[in-house]
Amino acid sequence: MMDNETQSIVLVGVGGQGILLASEILAQAAMQSGYEVKTNEVHGMAQRGGSVMAQIRYGRRVHSPLVARNTAHVLGALEQVEALRYADYLRPEGLAVVSRQSIMPVTVSSGAATYPANVEEMLRLAFPRLVYVDATKLASELGDNRAANIILLGAISRGLDLALDSWQKAIHLCVREKFQDLNLRAFALGRDIA
């Protein structure tokens, strides 16, 4: 990272996928690395599977938690269409880390809209730097589907300048003790696939 450049990250998904925990861990990892951190979360209708977005900014001095459009260094998405919905936050050379998961929004299940059949093609066109992972499948192989958010975070960590031990400390601080080992393994798996 350039000495004075603030890093901006946008995490998106739907309610219940763990976006807010992932943003808390990312913010804590940045603090553990000695950076000033500001965050902003937009919950939408999170309880009903609605869109959720978290914005995290860190650097030597951070003046605002809000990420302006076309400025994010990293966009992380736990649901494919949510990545497309928020694509305009990512800077042209930014890194997109997207999980292959598809969650049908209410507009699709009610028949008011259709889920695109060519999502992968759309993602590859939208994001020149794309890491496309099946985080849910990998989490299932670890024994807990809920770890998909941490697998995604591990992959995102490869695009940021935060030390590995800062991430590990952040997981210890943000995750209940009985889930720490699972989350550390999920994070390591995400780093390995990125």
C-alpha cells in the first residue's frame, strides 16, 4: 500500500451470509496492523435475505467510512448477482472475489424478475481481476456451510497488505472460542485458493 493511500473494501451478500462478521474481522485485522479504520454497514432487509453491504476503509488517516463509486480496491461478494449489483463500487483495476453461490431474491421467487442464466459470463466481463470461488462448497467440505464468509475473507486477504498474524488475531477476537479453529482453517483455505 502507498503510505498515504486509504484502502477501501466493499463486502456484499444477502442477510444471513455473515457479511457483518467478515467486515468486523477485516476491520479488526487492519487495526491489529496499526491502521486507522472506519466502517459503514447497510443492512437493507437483512433478516429476510435482502441485500447487505459493508464498507471498510483503513489507512494512516481515514476521513470517512463511505466508499465512493469506482474507488474500492477490493469487492468481496458471497452471492453472484450481489457482486454485479455493486460492481460500480470497484475501481477499474480492483480485485473482485466472488462466491459462486446463487440465492434467489424475492423478486425472482415472486415472478417479478428473472435470475440471469449467464452470471459467470457477466462477472468475467465486469471484473478483469476476478477470483471466482465456490466458497459454500468448500465450507461444506470443512463441515460447516457458515464458514463460506471466512473462506471468502481468506481469498480477499491476498489482495490486501495486512499481515497474516493480524488476520489470525482478528479471528480470535471476533469469533467465539468454539468456532475459532474452524474459522482459522476456513481462512487458510481461502488464502490457498486465491
